[in-house]
Amino acid sequence: MADLRINLAGIESPNPFWLASAPPTNSGYQVQRAFEAGWGGAVWKTLGDPILNVSSRFAAINFNGQRVAGFNNIELITDRPLEVNLKEIYETKKRFPNHAIIASLMVEPQQEKWHEIVKRVEDVGVDGLELNFGCPHGMAERGMGSASGQVPELVEKQTYWVKEAAQTPVIVKLTPNITDITATAEAAANGGADAISMINTINSLAGVDIDTWDTIPHVAGKGAHGGYCGPAVKPIALHMVGECARNPRINIPISGIGGISDWQNAVEFMLMGATGVQVCTAAMHHGFRIVEDMIEGLNNYLDNKGIASAMDLVGKSVHKYSDWGDLDLNYKIVARINNDVCINCNKCHIACEDTAHQCIDMLKDGNGYNILKVREEECVGCNLCSIVCPVEGAIDMVEIPSGLPPMTWNERQTAIGAIGCSVNTVSK
């Protein structure tokens, strides 16, 4: 059995699966139930001055029969007194000393306020702090959350203030509602952050009821933008984790967040540079016991791969993630249709004919049956036919030799520039 323990910037936990700061970590009762189920850590629902919430708060995007493909909320930070939260954190840590408890914090961007809350929270025995610079609604309108998180200078300054007072590791939670998340990640690192976590929720409006014309959700007929999360945001989160992991100016551990629903998603995030992962929507959808499948699945995966420790996964795919200009222009794959498996639904032909490169022909075999065949010399390997195909194994994407040496766009441009310089030199 593999070793699932992780160490994120000095914070240890029995496995990489943490609950993110959100409704599932709102109270000691919930966090203790989560630890009993097997979660390795929990980031407590964001602490600060208690606020007033509204009703209703949540909405979901269901797609093609899948419930909660995306999740939207307009809930704010804790609405419970700080003293109550601190008492429950103390009791939970005392009962579960080997599990990671991280306090998520949000206060106004003032040095003394950060110093005060850091001291009060650390006094009850938390393992680390997570600075919430990501919440995109409600708190942002008050100058906190993503209002701070979108300004690198504020991220760096507030991180520095926290590090002045903190005795435990400091994680900075980043907003995705920004042009380039590496800018704020670098700012966090420059401010002394021990780690970063990403992504927080994405600005969104879940929908509009076309019968009542009310927004979804609505509060007495009025709506507001909220935070979007769930499986639909996973590709965005994975990209941002990868961008930060491959940036040498950041060079601090990452806690991955965003659409993680199973152990396979966790492996992807860890390969792309995350030391561990945080989960919210999947737990809200299915309950705390989903962690049992996550633990078992990760254990089996590592054993089957012959990998001794979950930490050995971290960052193993980062070197494969680059920019478009570094991709080989002469690498070639084509689609091949297995007509023994094909059910002749013709979805691949329609997709290729209408929206791609018109390289799939409808033919007859020797017995007069309809078959589909790819003209490989015209196929560009776009993958669309295999994506829309409903039958596993009916279409393979196959690498074929191009007969040309590898060449990237950047190499091509450099070569063209060199030729141009030679011509200019000769002409002079």
C-alpha cells in the first residue's frame, strides 16, 4: 500500500484530500464528521467579522442529464461569531491532532487587523492559515476578497503583514478573475507566502428563469453575480495550476482547487504541480463519504504504477506543459475508423463535413454495407470525430510519420530570421 501522506509547506496530513473553505467546513460538527469519513484536512470556512447572508444562495448548472455540472453561490464568509468558530477549531484539533486544520481568513486590508486575527486564530492550534483573496462577490464590494486579490501590490503587502505575525505556514488563495494569475502568484511569493491555493470561484450568473424572468438564484426578485465552481471549472483550474507550477519566479507549493470530483482529478492536479487538493462541490453533491473512493482509488493507482508515495506524483507533468510556439509543427496524427465497432451513427461524418475538414467518406464495403473511411492525407488530426463518437474504440487517433524533422513555430521563426539576416548581409 502506498504512502498517501503529504507535506504542504510544512503542513502534514494523512492524505492529499482536504475540504475547501466553504459550507462543508462551516462548523466543528461538520469538520469532525469529515475527518471521521477519512478527509486528510479541512480549510475552515472563512473567518472574519461575521456577516449577514441572504436567501436563496445556491444554483446549479445541469447538463445533458448530469446534475451539478457547475455550481454557483452568492454565500459570503462565516455568519457565526469568531469566538464560536475558534472554540470549535480548538476542540476539533484536540480530537483529531493528526489531521490538518487550516484557518481561512479575510479582513480589511489593514496591517493591525491582519495581525489581530492571525494571533487569535493561531492561539487555538491551527496548522496553517489561508488568506482568502479570491471571493468574487459580496466581500469584494467591501474591498476584500477578489478586490484585493486582483491587485498584485495588495496581495504582496497583505501577505507580508500576515507573515510579520504568523507562526504557522501561510497559504494565499488566488482569484481566477484576473488576466494572468501568475502575476498575483508571484506577488504572494514576494510577500513571503509559504504556498498558494487556486482557484477560488469564477464570477458568474447561473441563469435566468425564462418564465418569471428572475435571475437564478434570486432574492426577492433581485439577483447578483456569484462564484462558479464544480466540474465545469476543472480545465480552467488545471491550466492555472500548471502556469504557476512552471513559473520559476513563483517556486512555492500549490494546493489545487477547482472541480475536483474523484481520485483521477486529484492525480491530474498533482501531476500538474499541486501537492494536495481541496474539494467542495463534489462533497456538497454526494456527501463526505466520497473520500473513501478517492483514497481507495489513489492507493490502487499508485500501487499499480509501482509508486511508493503520493508525493512522488507532484509536478511530474509540468515539464510537458508549454506554450503553443514550442509545439512540433511536423508531428502528425490521423483518425482511423474501426468499422467492426462502428455503429454507423454518422456523427463523425456530420461533424467532419459540417465543422472540420471534410475528410471522412461514406462508402460501401464488398457486401454493400455502409462504412466510413478517413482520407488520411487530408486529415489534420483535430480529434473532433473521436470526441463526438459515442462508441469506445470505434475511432483511434494514430501517429504516422510525417517524414520531416521536428520543428516548432519558434524554431521556424528563428530560422526565417536567420535567413533574412543572411540575405541582407549579402545584398550589402
